[in-house]
Amino acid sequence: MPRNYDNGKKKKKEKKRRRKLLLQQKLGFDSKRKPSVFARESVTLIDYKDVSLLKKLVNDRGAILPGRQTGAGKRQPEVTRAIKRARYMALLPYCPEKYL
């Protein structure tokens, strides 16, 4: 059985985080969490055929945007899979024509 040598650091960190959240609530700060693209457009299923949605998740050079930028952190694997399928089926370009 592995030994735990953190000496209460996790508890201190959690206590500090709670204090910070309570202070933010008292001062009236809103959370900085970005709303998901899917929540705004009420999307339940990420499909590779929905090209207009997938274009919002790809930058101008054709790279897939990270989940922290799009607000789709938990659904990022589904997004990546859908974009790659759309590229394979030639619905989305791998890179824009200006870079060819």
C-alpha cells in the first residue's frame, strides 16, 4: 500500500479554494466558466454531418480548437471524432485553400 506524504497540503489547498469561492460570492463575482457552444445552440448530438457547427470548432488554419477555448471540455473527444470524420468524408477541409 503506497504511503501518502502530502502532510495535509491537499486539505489546505481545498480550504483556500473554498475561502476564495465564498469571497467571490460575497463580492458578487460571476464564474469565469465559458458557456459551451452546444448549450447555446441546444445541441444534444454531435454529428459529423453538421458542418456549420463543426466550422465553429476549427480555427482559420484548420486546426481543432481546444475544449477550454470552445467551452466543450467534457465533449471534446466527441468533437474531435466528428471533425476527423467530416474531414475524411470531405465535408471539411484538412487545411484552407490559401495554404495549399
